[in-house]
Amino acid sequence: MVVMVTPGLHHRRNETNQLNEMPCSLMDYAMRSQCLQVEQELICKGGITREWLNGIRLDIFHLRMMEWPGLCINAGKIQHFFPELRTLELINSSTLRFFKGHFGATSKIEKVVIHGCPSLWEVPSVLIDRMPELRILDLRGNGIRHMKDSLLSKPPKLQQVHLSGNQWDCSDGGLDWLAMKEDNSTVKKRITDYKILTCHQKLYRGKPLHVIMDIIRISSIRSIVQNPQYKKLADLYLDNNSIPTVKELEGSEWFTTFRVLSLKGNMLKQIPVYAFDKAFQVNNNIMHVYLGHNPWRCDCHFIPRFQGLLLKYKRVIGDLPDIRCSKSNDKKTSLVQISTMPLGNVCSSEMEMPISTINIVNLVLLGLILLVLGRFLYDWRNFKTTGKLPWLSSILP
């Protein structure tokens, strides 16, 4: 499906790719750090001191790293120096933005906690997907915006995932896989705080994430139009779903009061043009309508009316360049912008087609009428010249 991604996100990802090339050594901040061992737990602030990086330490089962000053942390090196770890905590690292390497198949870590990292937008699935003993993943209170399915599905023993307090972006496509999961799926059951997660970016700011995921999952608009809970809904974004028709909008009260309707990236081939025209005329709240990236059917029956609608309301329809005919073998229509397409591209081809059924019926009726008229004229002329009545008249009583 077509994903809406902001330019800022592209910039961030390109920047992250550049950062991935950094060495990201644990030694970088050894001189300025402080570490304290309490039995089998090691608590470090501002980095890890050199004494703990001089060799492999088998006596540390719990590592807490606080206020890490770098942009990245090398996960592979942590596992190398502390192979017996059972718990790893990364706390209040405001500059942390990505991870280098990953935890391997020999990792014994059962619990990973990452808190207070506002610059961390994503935790890559490769970081933990090979961890055979991981049971608890606590990612609360960071700047995470999206994640991949494999982050929650691949660790074989993962039981609990905590995700609240993050900056979830429900509009960039990074969580669309979650919308397709059933409520009783293994992944959703692992997220202990799923019902309290909140969207924070752009379109859905402040909205419950689980509600937005339910909307994204729909394949029919009926569940929204006929649901009284959405009666006062002003802005409805249904991008990148599998909606094949919107006929349920016709005659609905919501259709005459909405402000924004976005249906980009669905399976729409045609719409009830008359219903849209009528609703747009009486809707005083309407601001934007988006219909791009749908496989529109381009023929002489639909396109003239649809094109007229697009041009009539071009002030409202915000993505005219993206409203195109579906891909086909016809070079005159394939992926052509509908609002600027000459109608001859779709109507001329139909004139070259064989005569339609209705025209055949009309021709037959015309032939019968001409036959009756011809017979009448023949009988009338014959009566005038010979005085002989037509056969039909002669047998009538």
C-alpha cells in the first residue's frame, strides 16, 4: 500500500544510515564515566569505565547504563564484555538515537529496559530478534514512533512488551502491520499496555492508537458511516486500505457535514458521482477530499461525469495529479491524469466497438415499423387502383 511519509522522516532515515557507519565504541566515554558494582549488578553513569572493558566479565548479571552520552550503543560489544547478563537497562540517555550491531544467539538476557530516550525513534528488530531467552521488553517513555512486526514476533520466548509513553506516528505507515493483527493474535497479547497507547504525530495526535488501528484495518466504510460513535467525526482518513466502494456514503448525514475525507490508496474503481456532487453542494464544512492512488475505471460511461466532478470541485479535491486511470494496455488511458485527459481518449474507442445490444433492439424495432408502413402504403395503393380490400380487412367480421 502507498505510505504517507513526511520529508522529515526521509531526512531522519538518511541521517540514521550515515550514523550507522560510525564505530560506536564503548571505550569512547570511558574517561568521563562512573561505575558502581553492587553484588552482581553494575551501575554505570555517562559511559562504562575502562576497568570493565579490559576483559570479559562473567560476574555481572545486571547492567544498568544511565545517561549514555553518545548517539549510539554497540549491542554486540555489550554482549561480548558481559556474556552472563540477564537484565540490561538503558536509562535517561537523551542523545541515544540508534544501536550498532545486535544481540546474538548466545545471549542470556531475559529482560531489556529502555527508558527516557527521547531521540530514539525506532528500535530495529534485528537488535533483539536472535535473543533466545528474552522474555520482557520494556520500551516505555522514549521517542519511538514506529516499529516492525518482527520486533515483537521473532524473539521465541518473549512474553511481555511495554510501549506506553512513546511518540507513536499512526499516519506514516510504520504501524499498518499492527492494524492487520487480530485482537487475539500473539503479538497483540504480548503488548500489555496496548489499550492505553496514544498517537502523537500529525493526523491522529491525541487519539487512542487501538482505535486508529481499527479504522485503518477496515475494508468497508459502512462500519463508520453507520456507527453513531462517529456521527460527529469531522476528519476521516482512510488511506491505504482495501475499500472497493463508498456507496454507503450516499444519503448519510455524515456525508453532508464532514470536513476532510481522504480515500487515497484504496481499491476504488468508481464512485456515485451524483451523490458526491449533491453532498458537496450542501456541505458548508467541507475543506479537503483526497481520491488519489486508486485504480479508477476509465470508460465513456464513467469518466465524463467523474471528470466533471473533479473540475467542478478542484478547489476542494487536493490531489488531482494523483487521480489517474488504472494501469492497462491502452496507452491512451493507462495511468493518465483524469482531470486533464481528453474525453476522446475514452469515448472514441467505444465508437469503434461492435453495435451494442440496445442499438440492435432499436434497429429491429425500426425495421418492423418500416415494414408495417410499407405494407400499409402497398394495401392503400392497391385498394385505390383495384378496389380490392387488403387480406386482413376481408376476413374481419
